[in-house]
Amino acid sequence: MAYPQTRMRRLRATAGLRGLVRETDLRAGQLVLPLFVAEADARIDASSVAESDIALPGLARLSISAAVDCAREAAELGLGGVLLFGVPAHKDPEGSGAYDDEGVVQLTTRAIKQALPGGPLVIADVCLCEYTDHGHCGVLRDAESHPSTGFMPGGPTIDNDASVELLARVAVSHARAGADIVAPSDMMDGRVGAIRGALDEEGFTDTPILAYSAKFASAFYGPFRDAAGSTPAFGDRRAYQLDPANGREAVREALLDVQEGADMVMVKPALAYGDLIRAVKRATRLPVAAYNVSGEYAMVKAAAAAGHLDERAAVLEILTSLRRAGAETIISYHALDAARWLAQAPDAPVRGSTA
């Protein structure tokens, strides 16, 4: 029926009516907070970058004890979990600190599990980029023949299969430390299957894999690389991360990860990739995570600081849009603030909401 019989505004008139027919929910338990945990030397050397208002305002490289405190706050606010990234004091060509059972993420995982039994899920990022002296996500082929600065023709040459072997060791080390989920973010071919096989062989058959399946070579990662100390020393990551123009390829990557044993898949970044969150969800029928990345966080923070938008309204709108696109889980640096705001009246008026 047409107007005036059909009046779409009838169900928008009050907060109660809007809540009654709201199609998409956003809950604290769907949010995951990334944490950067650094060994002491790494915290001292780069604290001015990691705590910069330009990079990731309100976030910092944490000690293990500070990370436990953050995890405790996340649990109190009802967050779904924390995602751990390590910043080692020393790096080498193979990123050996990533699979060291006494590495910073492994020690942090144990500390959280001991201090917070039944606390938030601990998700361990599985990659080598924070641990290699060249900053790439795998080991270099013929690394000794290349200078440490400048660009290699056609981009860096990463030894895929040698990298996969190390990534499987990383995942097992995290599972041994007590991680609830391992999350390979490297974008090497075949790494999900290798990790699944290694976990099963070591008895970790119940440890889920959250695969960074559709991870794009994005311009939105800059603040993260400052905080994590993972900027490549030369070249870029376009030889192994996805071209932002390729949606069908992203779906194919996700389907391959499903075939190899992924339990969840991820799309990263999130804000400019809602179409692919939906496409990957439809194709895989698995739980999908969206990573609301550092550049997306920093843009909102900068605009809010300049008075151009209301931070609370913008953040909740962005996170809700990712749920609407199909993501069950959202990894976001806004997670703590968002959980606090969600604990308030969800339809409370905010500055700019009537525009």
C-alpha cells in the first residue's frame, strides 16, 4: 500500500519502537580488543611512537602486567576477547622470537590465563613481521644477496613454503601457552592447512583457527606498523596481500582457507570492505570477523579531536555497519569505549544525531 496508508515513520517515532524493530544488534561480547605487548627494551625504544597522538591515540605498547590489566578491564566490560601482538626487543631474519615458548606473547597468554581464569578469550596473532629484522611476514629467499634498504624488482621474494613451516611452529607455541584461538595473518599459501596439521599432531585438536583470509594490501595499516614495529625495511607486501580491487579473489582465498580447516575467516580492513564481508559470509557460511584497523581508528579519533564529528555516534555507527554486513566478530581499537557506550542507553541522544 502507498502513502498515506503506509507511513514508514510510524515505527521510528520513539526509542521503544525503534528498539522493537531494530534489525542489527551490537553487543560488547562481539568485540575483540587488540593489544601490543612489548619486551622491556622495545617499550623504552619506541614509546614515543607507540603512544603518539598521531599514531594510535589512547593506546600504547604494554608490559605483560599492563596487558593483564587491560584484559581484566575487557572482561569486566564483557568483551569477547583480546588479540595479542608481540613487540620483541631483538629480531632476526627468521623471526625466531615468534615461536619462542618464552616469547612475549606466550608469556602474556600464560599471565592472562593465570590471573583471569574464565576471563576473555585470548587470540594469538600468528605472523613473523613483528619478529623479523626485515619486517616482512615470511622469510626471504636469498636474503643475503639483497640490501637491507631499497626495493627489490617486483617486490620482496618471500619463501612461501619455508615460511609456512615456521608459522606452524608459531601456532603450536601459542596453543601450548594456552591461547584459545590462533590467527594466522601472514597470507602465505597453504598456511592454514599446515597449522591445522601441526596443531592436531601436537594434541591441540580443539584449538580453533581464525584465518586472516581476505587481508588486503591496504593504506590503512600505517599506525599499526608504528605501534607493532612491523614496517617493512624495503619493498611492500603487495606480493602476498590482496589487491584492494579484487573481490572475487578474496572470496576464493576464504574458500581455500575453509577447505584447509579454518574455523573462522576474517576480512581486513573493514570499513571500506563491507561488500566483501557480505560476500565472504555468503560463500563460506562460517563465522566472519572484520578487523576495524588502525587507520580507520585514527581517522575517527582525528576527526573527533578536530570537532568534525561525534566520536561515540560515529564509532557505534561504524561497528553496527560491520555487523549489518555480516560480521559476527569485530576486532577494533574502539572496543573498550564501545563497550562502555553500549552499557549506556543504546538510543541515547548524541551530538550531531539529528543532522
